[in-house]
Amino acid sequence: MRRPDGAAHRAPPPRQAPSPGIDFKLLLGALRRRAAIIALVGVLGAALGLGVQTKIKPRYTSTVSVLLDPKRSDTFGAEAQFGSVLVDGTKIASVVSVIESTELLGRVVLAEHLADDPEFGAPGDSRLHKWLGFLPFVQAPIQTTDLASRQQRALVRLYRALRVERVGMTYVLTIAVTASRPQVAQHLAEAVADTYLTDQIDAKAGATQRDSTWLTDRLNELRAELVRNEEAVATVREKYGLLQSDAPNGATLGKQSLTALNAQLEAAQADVAARRAAVNQIERIRSAKGSLDALPEVAASPVIEGLRKDEAVLAQQLALLRFNYKDNFAAVRKARDDERALQSQIAAEVSRIVSGIESAYQRAVDREQVLRAQLKQAQADETASTSVEGQVRLRDAQRVLDANRGLYDALLVQWRSVQQQLGHEEPEARIISRAALPDQPSWPKPVLLPAAGSVVLMLLAIAATLVPTLLDNRVINLADIEQRMGLPVLAAIPLLRRRDLAFARRRQTIVDYATRNPLSHFAESLRLLRAYLGISTAAAPRIVQVTSAVPGEGKSTMAAALAVSSASAGMRTVLVDADVRFSSVSTMFGMQRDEGLSDVLSGGIAWRSALRDHPQLPLTIIGSGSALLPEPDAIGSAKFAALMDELSRNFDLVILDSPPVLAVSDALVLGKCADATILVVQWRATARDLVDQAVKALRMVDAPLVGMMLNKIDLAKANQYEYGYNSTGRAARPYRA
């Protein structure tokens, strides 16, 4: 459609609709509106929990702390079963299993006579029967009262009341028992711990006694075996003529002699080597014509050392005499003679030492030769006196004897250790904290059930508040329109009630309300809608289509109200009732039987003949017409386009009351002829999916959809939703009466 000035009106491009999501503000608003109810429900839940707690029989828990021995010295017998290794997680789990075992708890049941205790041994109804016992077809289970049954029930209930846990990563175990009486809980916790320690002592004592018996029997067997081994050794010696000695391994005298000769020969060879080294040194010194005073034997001789000292003293005296006297002086000559005599003595002593070294070397060589000859003769004698078979048999018999003797000695040491352990068994654990008498019940906790009841009922109340809000598919707030559809809200029209329409003892129409109450929110919403249409577009639209997604949303009333508002502002306005099937606008202005749009499109009258003027306003109305429904394509025909062109040339504003988009196709055809299309959506009535379909259909035919009008807003309820709607269609602070 072209305007008279030739410019085509263009609607603003639609905004990209963001992906819909959860409106947390709406959820928070729903919770805030029902905060008092939720709090009241929480108080009720706390009261119910407190009432249930008063009906529950309290339970008391008493705890014993037991420390496991982390490491014990390596011992034989019962101690080696546990104490020789470090305590690890598997070991502690095994101890827990022992404490919780049927065998150990059965001893506690027998010792404490729990079969006669009403809490543990008395028969009781199952939980299912307690809840469903009122039903006639639910039969109570048969409960036997014999001793074995009572003991079995006591064992099961004690197992349920017992809790054994490890304290962190330590070697400490806690044994806790829960009962309805604090004294019983304390006594049973002590009984379970004492029974476990006693069981460990008994088990170790039994194991130690078994080990002692086994070791005694084994020692007796080995003792008899040693006697037989010694007799076998003696038999072999006697058979093969092997002499017995005190030497180890049963060696004969010949062997002992050979061993001694070998040792002497080795010593003699070592002596010969040492003395040969000294003789070789003397020969090297003589060959080099050196002094024999450097020999270690000479240097170590005390005689030589004394003579050297005398020589030194005499040399000092001679030097002093020569300094004072001449060489022919008698004292000088005497001192010189003494010096020569002393040197002769030193040379004689050195010669004697050297001769002794050479003589000792010769004696060592002779002794070595003698020992070699003796060893050779002893070997010949030993070979001649013994046989190889005898030696082998003797070694085998001696080896068996030595092995049995070593085993006997080892078992004897173990037997003595076990004998020391008899009567001194200690458990592998000890109690570090005795059970105390509980003064407060462990179940139920003082605030547990009231708090749980309050939390549960409050969560149910919150769920009852949020679930309907999340499942509500109606258009409620601006986010449902602007964020979901990507379209602006042009106006938010408040709901007018009967009391709002009452005027001078008669009921006025919604159309009259806007003119009689120009300062109302309703009238202000229409004025701002007109301002938006004239400001937000490139050129003010001449033809405005007003439609809705489905019938009953008030689009005809809004089209008429917009036309009245525009006419009140002095604009030459024509209102066309294009909804020829229902003719709501015609009915509103009393034009049901007047000639109108259907008569013009069918060719019965000229378009000017269908115009009807408002008596007070510059408003012209074209009704739906008195003729039958036109052809299905009459709205999109050339006659309709020509009519729209004539109206836009002769009036400032043309408003089309279009049928609903999803009801018939006329709204889509009219969208192509209009300069702007407004979609009316009823607040809290129209489903968001229907609005989505209507917007999508209008966009598919390129209708100039400029925005939406949110109609029939209950301001009081809107404020409860914390979306205070002002007349601009924007969220504001809640309205006040």
C-alpha cells in the first residue's frame, strides 16, 4: 500500500527473539507472594515433627573405645597369629567382623540373658504389619516364644543395635550399642568389649597350649631319632675302623694329623719366605758394597744402639782433645785407639747379626723339608688305613645326626618360650575409654524431626508453588512477549470492571470510557499507543490492522477504542469492521443491518454510501455490511485494495478490525494491505504457543507487525506478580489504590 505522498510505510524490522528460558524473576515473585503460606506450612511441619517425636520411644547409645596393638615382638605360637605384623586396614576390618560375628554376639546373649529381656527377646510385630494391620487380609506373622527363638531374636536385635567403627586412620575402634534404656546400652557396650578381649585371651591360651603339646611330642620324637643317629655313626666307625675323636664333623685321628701337618707346613713356608727376603736384602747390600747398618735387624739391635751411643760420646771427646792438643798428645792417641776398638766391636756385632739371619734361614729351609716329608708319609698312612666308602658313609651318617641335633635345639628353644607364655596371655587390644551412662537420647535428636518436618513441608509447598508457575503457558509478563517473540509491547491496557464503567446511574461502554475519562490509565494507554505508532516508524502509518491470535481477546474493542482516541485527538479516522463473520464493531455501534464492507465488495453500493459518522467525534465507521458473506477471496481482491486506497487518501487514519489470525486467513491477507499490524494479546488468558503461531504466520506473509497490545491487565494481580504495568506497557512500580 502506498501513501498519498508516494512513500511506502515500513514497519520496524522485528527483533531477533532470544531463546526462551526459565523466568527466575517470575519464580521468585511467586515464592515471595506465597512466603507467608510457605512459612506457615514450615511451622506446621515443625509442629507435626514435634508431635511425631513425642510419640517415638527414645534410644540411647553408649560407646567403648578399644585400641589395637599396632606391633608386637616376633614370637612363636599364638602371638605370631596377629602381633608379628603391622595393623592395616584389612586387619582392622577383620577385627570388626570378629566383633560383629554371630559367635561372639551369641556369647553376649547367653551371658547377659538377653533372651529374657523384653527389648531383645520378646516377639514383636513387623513394621509392615504395624502400618497395614488394620486391613482384614493382612495376617500377623506367627511369633514363637521358645528359648531358641528368643535367643535368635535377641541375637538379631543385638546385631542391629551394635555399631563398630574405626576412628579415622588410627588403631582405635569404637563399639557402640543402642538401647531404649541408658543402663542397658552402657552395660551391653561393656559386655561386647569385654567378651571380645576375653575371646582373644582364650583363643591365645588355647593356641599356646596346642603349640606346647605339639612341641613336647616333637621333641620326644627328635630325641629318639638322635639316639638312632648316634648309633648309626658308631656302627659306621666300627665297621670301617674309623677312629673317633673330639674333632668336629667326626674327623679321624689321621685326618687330624694331616690337618695339623698342613698347618705347620704352611707356617714353615711362610717363615722360609720371610727369612729368604732378609737374606736377599743382605746379598743386595754386599753386591752394592753398601753398609749393613741399614738392615732392620741391625737397626733394631739394642747392642748396636748402645755401641753407637758410646761412639758418639767418644767422638765428641776426641774432637775436644784435638781442639786443645796436638795429635801426638797421649790423651788424643788413647781416645783414637778407643774409637777404633769401639768400631771393631760394632762391626763384629753386625757380622754376628747377619750370620744369625743366614743361619735362621737355613734352619727354616731344613724344617720345611722335614715337614714335607712327614706330610707325605701321613698321607700315605691315611690312604692305606681308610677306604673311600667308609668315609662317605661316615659323612652321611654324621650329616643326618647334625641336622637332627640342630632341629632339636631350635625346637627346644621354642618350647621354652611357649612354656614361659603359658598363663601370661594378653589380648591384642585394650580398652582406652569405658562406656559412659548416656544422659541424652541418641535418637531422635531434639530438633531433628521438627526440622525435618519443617523442611519437608516447606519443600512441598515450594514445589506446589513453582510447578504450576513453570507449567503455566499463559502470557503473564513482558518477558513472555518481548523476549520470547522479539516484539515490543506497544501498550498495556488495564481491565475495566463494572464499577469502572458505571456513569450517571447508567452503564457506559468501553469506547465511551476513554472519552469520558481522558486521564485514566485506559485513555493514557491509547494515547501512548498512537504516539508510538507515529514516532517509532519512518512514516506514520495510514492503515493500521488490529488483530489477535484467537477470538475473545478484545481486539474489536481495542480497535474501536483506538479509533475513538484518534478521533478525539482531531484526526480524521475511519474504523472498518473487516471481521465480516462476527461483526463485533458493527454491533458495538448499532450498525448490524446497515450497509457496509460486504455490500461494497459485492458491488452493491459505492464505498461512500457505506460510511457512517459518529455523532460527537470526527469518526467514520464502515460496518461489516448487510449482504451475505462475500466470496472467500474478496478481502484480497482489487476492489478491497482500491477501497483501502480511497480511504487512506480521504482520512488521516484507517483502522481495520481484522479477524483472528489463527481462526481464518483474512487477517493474513489484510496484513499485506496495512501499513502496521498490531497483535492484541489478552493477559493471563492466551497461551504463549498460540501467540507464537500467530506471530509466525504474520511474518510468513511479511505483514508489517510493529508490536503487541497486552489487553485486560488486572493491575492488582499484576502487582502481585511484581510486574507493575503502567500505561506504556513497561514494567514499573506496583500501582496503588
